[in-house]
Amino acid sequence: MKKRIIPIIMTLVMMIGLVGSIDAMAADTTVYHIDSVNGTRWADYICVYKDRATTDQNEWGENVLVNAEGKVIDKIPGGDQRGKNLGIPKGGMVVSGTGDIGKAMYASVEIGDNAYFDEYGMRVLFSKDKIDPFYKETINFTGYNQVRYAETLIVYNRSGEKTGTNGYGYEACVDKNGVIIASGGNDNVVPDGGFVVSAIEPEDKSFLKAFFITGAKCTIAGKTLTVEYNEEMLGVTVRGELDAAYAEIEDAKKEYRLVDTDTAKTELDNLAKKEIKTLKDRDETINLIKAVRRSLIEIRDVETRAVWYEPLETRPAQVAKTVEKMAALGINQLCLGVSNGYKTFIPLPEDMPFKMNPVLKKTDLLQEYINNCKKYGIELVLSVSVFGAKAEDNTMPEWLTNANRESESDLHFYSPANSEFRDYFKKYVEYIITNYDIDGIQWDYIRYEGFVGDVDYGYDAASKKLFAEKTGLPESTVDAIGAQLRDHPNWNDWVEFKVGLVDSMVKELGELVNEKRPDLYVTACAANSTDRDLYFQDTSTWLANNWVDGIYPMSYAEGIMGTATEKFHGYITDSTYLIMGNGAYLSLTLDEMYKQIRDAALNGADGIGFFEWGAYVDHQYGDEFVSGIYKDEAISFTAHESESIRLLLERAKARFEKYVGETEAFADVSDISALKDRLTAKYEYNDDLYQDIEFALRIEKFSREKYKPADEDVSTDESIDESASDVSTDESNGGTEKGSFPWWIVLVALGVIAAVGAVAVVLKKKKQ
């Protein structure tokens, strides 16, 4: 169970059920860390819902309703139908929790209590009296300058050095005066004379997020950290946010961003004059500062804005609505997830071992998506699960691989060593690419299940036999490896064997697609970890050999996008591309979402893919982006190659003109390499300054345009059954589809009438 922030008085009452509690700032004030604003309410979560009509959640949360005046006006327990899609008081909020922490929050609050949501600190406070939002809290830490293992909280105090932490924790940077100057991220540089507090456990991360905010003071005594925040620190917090925004302006200039830094500075200068007396002053000012920082994110007109989605629709009209909404929310590429055969949404030939999902009643869902994506100008990439399968998919158990010991995973994986599966899967792919006009194909789950703890995979008969053939070792060696894992002398042989099996599948599938459909782009989803003995993926080799044209790393965590993008960008060649995966499903804050989009672009990504569509909609990310960072449309460079190159060269000209005053070199852009040579002869090479030209050169090199048929006018696609949109209520929202009127009968009748009329006219003319 996750530990949470609750007052000491509640701890005494619920000591058995809740652990890790801390004192609140007043005897009757209860404080809870908020996991998400308007996000999905996961297990053991507390969410705040505000500035929208309803929570859009089911009835199984414990709900507290707060009006615009900050008064608790109602409570609705979990399981009560009134809590389903609960309406939010205008100007107020709903605090909704699940699990033990949700029940504790619900029990601690009474109707008539005061409530306050400190969104900056992601804390909600309840009290019968006036709420005191200030605090003085303590937390113990493990030690100094150690590896941040599980169940540790580490302080790093070696000035100028990085903490060396991975991307799954949370850190607060403290300056030499004990003032917290930055919060978030990992692998931070230790401030001169200061220190970094680094957490990995969920309860410790929640503590840091709630209390270690910019402007607070932190002191150390023994192995105890004390963090304090009072009225005097309000202005310090704002000053810290202003300093970060001013620094962003300087970064924008150094990185040659095409943004309006002059206007941004003027706005910040005006905000710096504001007097900060209350929390409201602080929060309103910080929100304005954040808006300025978001204006410093360069809006690109050539980039992939993708979304992953496993369709829930069963009818053509539902597909049309979904794709139309994707286009309206700024998406230009759909990565449509499909199984590797079992209950697929694609009609299959009789000789295939798997059959189409019967619930679709033979509706060709893939064709419906293709038709609608063409209509709305969205590139369709079919994301096919290769080795991964859900537990219920085991209609071909002889193809599955085994773990070395019992596993609790709800996923099963087909064995990469099983030749029957490999032959079937290639046949499945060939059927798809030769029968459907998709724009690209993507390999998902082209790996083993992750090697976590002492559970490893690959211990099936086919793998044992093939390993013995390749190494000359007896098959029993595999069982011994499974027992000893990394301690076995042949562990590295086992790792290379498994990596080689995955590599060979990537290679064979790439060759198949290039032979049958050379116009298609081939990509792969990549695990964020590149350790060879974790998922047994070697994406750098795939790219170096052009077995794939691009990768989509699944960097689904908070605070890791910059370092992850930099790592994977190092694998990209002059003829491949990189789309970074974003974990929207984790209910990330808008600040984090904007930061990830920015960090991906600045570190070399060619676009971003949101996982997944439901979260992108439910959390209202799309609504936010289309009024800001996605207010201008962008085209996918793999769907519109020539136009992308033209726009990139226009952008390059604007960048060179803005920062070095150069325009003459762009008089002739027919030869991009020659253009680059002319510019490098005059101006020192810089990745940021030359980014558009480099991107254009890559598109030119990996282009599939010569294999594609001539563009057709897709503004009206006759293959789309427009009559299917006659639906009174979408089934996906609990409604039912009306029976469509048989308009074809009317059309046939009109045709007959017209024909009879024409014959009559001819006969009449003959008589005359």
C-alpha cells in the first residue's frame, strides 16, 4: 500500500491501516497529497477534479464535493451511483480517492469543513477552522552520496557533481543558504555549497512534491531533514519561478529557437513588479509565469504528433467520430494497435489459426480506420504486437515461451525460437500489407517479457533445443541458467542468444515489408531501458542496419524525457528517425506534459507519441494543446515528404535570418547538401542552428516517396459510408445505434425512374 500524507491525529486513529504519516500544520487540519488534477483515478489515488463539468469517473471512488467558497457541501461514498460521472460544483472541485487512502480522506472530512487546494504543492487541506497553508515538516534520510536503491532517501552534497540517479525518482535542489531552488527530475547537479535530496519510494516522492517546493527552506540535523514554508517565503517562490523563466529565455536564444523572447522578457519584467502577499497572489503570478515559459516552446510545422490506440469501436459511425476528434485535437498520426491474430479486428483467411473478433460481426474495422484517416488527413500506422499476447490469447499454447519460475504477469509471450510462430506471423503481416493501404507498420512487443527480480523468460523446448544447437552445450544448461541467472557462467551466452533471436525477427520482418510494400515505413516500439539483459532489445543495431526506419521509445515516466531522448537520439542514423513516447496515461500534470514535449524536441526527437488516446482525451491534454502549442497544424514528415522538406528549408532560412542575418545562401535550395556546405563555409556548425537542414537531409535520404502512388484527392472518400453516421447515441457511451434507413433502395428507385423517363423521351423524339 502506498504511504500518504495525513495528520498525526488521524495516524493515531488508523495506525493499523495507514503507515508513514506525518504531522500537519494545525491540530485539526488534514493534508493529502494529490496524485493528479482531472486525471484517471487509479488504485490508491487521490485526484482533484475542477474547471470541467463532470469527473468522468466511475462510482467506485470516495468523493468530497467543495463549492466555490471552499466549503465541503456533500460527500458521496464509493459504490454510490451518484458518484458516476459526478458533476463538479461551479467554481469548486471534487476530491476523489480510492483504496485505503481514499477511505481515510473521506472519513476525515465533514460537511461544512473548509477546504483548500494548493495546486502548486499538489496538496489538498481540510479543516473545521480557518486553513493555515504554511508548514514545518520533517523526514528522515538514509545517508549521503550513496546509490539510490529501493527504500532509501539520499542526500547528495558534492558540489558541482551530478547525483547519477536514474529517471524514476524525484529530487529537490537546495542552495548554500538552505533555499530550495528547483524541484523535479533526476541526475541533478549539486548546487555550489548546497545539496540535493533524492527520493525513489512513492511515499517519499509524494512528500518531496508536497513540501519541497521552490522557495521553501530546508535544513539538516543528523539524518533528519526539516522543511519549512511561511508567509515570508511566498515571494521567494515567485522569484525562483521568475529566475527559471528568465533562464529559459537565455536558453531559447542559445538554442536558436524561433520564439518571441523580447515579448516574453517584457511580460516577466511586469510580473516581477507584482507584490506577493498571499497564496492566491503567489499562485496567480506563477500561472502567468508558466504561460510565458510555454510561449518559449517552439511550435514546429513539421513533426509527428502521434497517438497510440487499441480500438474500442465496433461500428463504422463510431470510428468516424473517433478519427474526427483526433484530427480536431491536433493528432496527425494514429498508431492503431492490433493483436498478433487472436480476436484481431481484421478479417482473416480460413487457413489462419486465429479468427476475427466475433463481436465485430465481420465489420472490417481496419478498413474503416483507413478510410476515415484518409478523409481527415491522419497518417495510419498499424502497430502490431509481435511476441506479446494477453493471458486469454492462449489458443496456441505450444507457441508460447516459459518463465524459469512461476510468474504473476498477465502477459504471455510467444517464443522467438518457435519457427512455426515466426512463419505464421510473417504470413499474417504479409496478408495485412498486401491487402490494406496503411501508411506504415510498427512492431510492438518485439522483445521478451522483462527480466525482473528472479523471473526470466525463454525456457521453452524450442529455445532449449536451438540454444544447444548454436552453442554446442547440452539443453540442460538452459535450466541451470534459469536457476542461477547472472551467476551462471553461460549467462552472457544466453543473453546474446535471446538478443540474436529478436534481432533476426526484426531483420526478417523488415526484409518482408521492403519486398512487398517498399512504400511503407517500418518502425518499432522500444523499451526505455536499453540494458541488453532486461528486454533483450538491441535498437541501435536495428537502426544501424536499416531493419527499421524509426523507433518509438516508451519513455513513460515523469522527469526522464530529456535524458531518454538524448540517449536514443544517439542511435539515430542519417536515414532513420525518432519519435518519443509520452506516458499520458500516468495522469501527468500539464506542466510535465509541456516539459516533455519541449525536452523531446530540444534533444533531437522528430515528434512525440502519446500513450494513449483515452488519456489524451480524458485528461483534456488535447483541448489544452490545440489552444496553445498545437494551435498551428503540423504535417507528418513520413506522410508528406516533399512538403516537409520545403517547410523545413523555409524554417532554416528564418532561423539563420533571425540569429546570423543570413538570407543570401537560401536563394537556391534545390541541393540541400550544397546549401549546408555554403552555410558551414561562413558560419560555425551548431546542431541547433542547423537542425532544420539536417532533418531535411534525413527525410531526403529515408524517403519512400518514389514508391508511393500519386497523391489522390481524399477530401471526399466515396468508400466511406456516410449513412453510417446516422447514430442517435454512440454505443461507446452506453447508447444504441438506430437501424439505418435503406437509402440504397431510394437511389435505385430514382435511377429506375430516371431511366424510364429517358426512354420515354427518346421514344417521343422518334415518334416526332
